[in-house]
Amino acid sequence: MKETWRWYGEPDPITLEHVRQTGATGVVTALHEVPDGTSWTAEDIATRKGLIEKAGLEWTVCESIPMEQCVKRGDSDAPSAIGRWKDTLANLGRAGIPVVCYNFMPVVDWTRTDLRWRTARGTGLALRFEMVDFIAYDVFILGRANAADNYDAGLVAKAEIAFKAMTEAEKLALETNIIAGLPGGALVQSRASIAALIASYQGIGHAEMQANLLTFLKEVIPVAEDFGIRLGIHPDDPPFSLFGLPRVVSTPQDVRNILAVSDSPMHGITLCTGSYGSRADNDLTAMAQEFAHRVNFAHLRNVTVEDDGSFFEDDHLDGGTDMVAVIEALLRAERAAQAKGSTFAVPLRSDHGHLLGEDIGRKTNPGYSYIGRLKGLAELRGAIRALTRQLDKEEATA
Ligand code: DNO
């Protein structure tokens, strides 16, 4: 496996020099400044790559090439948007970027309700998705038509109580957390624009979204093969419906459907343990064992899910996912592939991290502070080292 670190480009308060100090050798980035709907030029890609290489690092993963909403809706202008996506992919391929991550979430990308939640164990400030608050937003603040029908009646009642107790400032803060776009996620929305975007998906259910994804995949996989780029589709975060909209990359069955499109090693998944793990019925050890040979990128983080479906980001080795078992499955699959001649080292990054120490008072991207991620990386690195030793011994005595 290859250690990588997400970097948001030059505006990122965590510099490439900081990245270098972590010991990670690969960088995960995207041309975040290019507006959606424009393909990335070879020149802009070369400039970004040059910056990374000048710092002694490698651009290992592009996360993400943005996906225009029309592709997810399967509109009549979807083919031209897919064409732009393919142009960007080809330009990344010409530049030798080995892995590309993307997602297929409708309207919003990754979503949380609280970005500074104090953990019960006192391990800093974590990102949290509070189910009752999300429902309060959808049903009572946004006021989406029939939204209450999408939730358990008991939770809607709790959400109403929570909503009535919120100050205007609290309502606004909740709204900002949900729709103002987390870094690397969807664009900033206003209350009116998000309502319009949600409405634009009317009539698109799970089957339609899935068909639109398969259409997209059939178009892009051949381009990935031409350039030897490994694609890794990122799961829905969280892996359940938001705003009554379908999400089609949430469960093991979704992954099976996606992978069935092509056996090409260029068509794989991003195993984001935190995203898949935010759903109590996803067994991450079983998923890692089943899909390890198709994992082209690993996001390693842990979450603790609560009874009502709320969850918070826990420490990297603690929470609902047995992280050591997941890493073991990935290492075993990587070895098996290497025994057959593959030279691919699966890139991993310690995903997110708590706000700790001096980072608490500092401006950083939510989830992407320095110390918390570094702590996560150090823990994961230790687990990888120990497991590697164990697998080496196993191989020596086999
Ligand atoms: C959150 C990230 C997401 C992810 C995209 C992948 O921290 O994992 O922003 O980059 O959804 O396309």
C-alpha cells in the first residue's frame, strides 16, 4: 500500500512541506478551482503536477473529477457532460496520474450537521451527522414537500421539538453545515437553489439513477483502459437517502452491480470505510474481504453509529469498523495480485481526523486538519507495519 495525503492545492493551509513531513509519499488532489462543467486542460494539470513534484512528492490520485448533475439525472445534455469528463480523464492519463476517484451522489456530496462536535472521550472535535437535526432541516427549515414521509414518525416528532428550540443563528449554522458545501464536495447552495436542485430529480428513483451510472461507466471505462488509469468510485456519504433522493453507491449489492459492468482492473472502487461504515448493516470486514481485489483507493477512517442512525467520526482504530481486519484484507489482496505480476500499490489515506491541540484555533478545512490526520496516519501505519510482518512470516513458512 502507498501512503498518500489529501491536499487542496495552494489555498490549503496545510502545505506540501507539511505533507512531506508526514512521511506520506503520494498526494491526492484535484483542480478544485476549475468551475464544474469545464474540462481540465493539459497545461493546468502539468502545472499542478510540477508543484507536487518540486516538493519531492508524487500526484498519485486525482480526487475527484466533478460529476455534473445532468449525468446523474440522465438529461439530454448528459452525453456532452460525459464527454467533458472523459476529456479530463484523458488529460490526467496523458500526465501519468495513476488513480482517479469520483462519486455519483445527487445534489449534495458528503454531508454532516456538526463540524465541531466534542467527543465524549475528550479526544478533540469531530464531524457528526445528527439524524434529528438533519430531519429538522429537511422538514421544518427547508420545508420540502412531503419530506416527513421519508422518515420515522418518532424521529420527525423529535425533530420538531429540536427545531422549535433552535435560535435563528442555530438554524442558519445548521443550514450552512448541510448545504454550504464541504471541501472537495458539492458547490455552495442557497435555500432556494437547493430546493430547485432537489426538485430537478423528480421522477428519478433508484433504478433510474443506477441506469444513469451504468451508462456513464460504459463510456468512461474504455478511456481509463486506454490510459491505464485506475478508477475508484467513492461511496455515498452518508450511505442512505438524503432529501428523499436515491443513492446508488451505498451497499455491498450496489458495489456488486457496479463491478459487474466490467472485469477490468481499471474499474474499481474507493473503499471509504467511514462512508460505508456509517450504515449499521454494512459489515466492513466482509466488504473488504469480498471487494479487496477491486479496491483502487482506500480511505481509512472509523465511525460510531448510534441507534437513530446518527453517527460521528471516531478515532481511526476505534468505532464500528475493525480497521485491522480491513487492512489485512487489503494487504492480502495486494500480495495476491503482485504474485501474479501486478506492480500496483493501493494508495491509502488517513481520511479526516479530529481537531486537536493548536489546530482547534486555526483555520483548516473541516476534517482535513493536520494533527488529527497525522495521528490517524501514524496509527494506520503502525497497523500496516505489524500486519506486513505477520504476512511475511506466513509466506516464509508456507
Ligand atoms: C470527504 C471526501 C469526499 C470525496 C468525494 C469523492 O472527505 O471523501 O469529498 O472526496 O466525495 O468523490
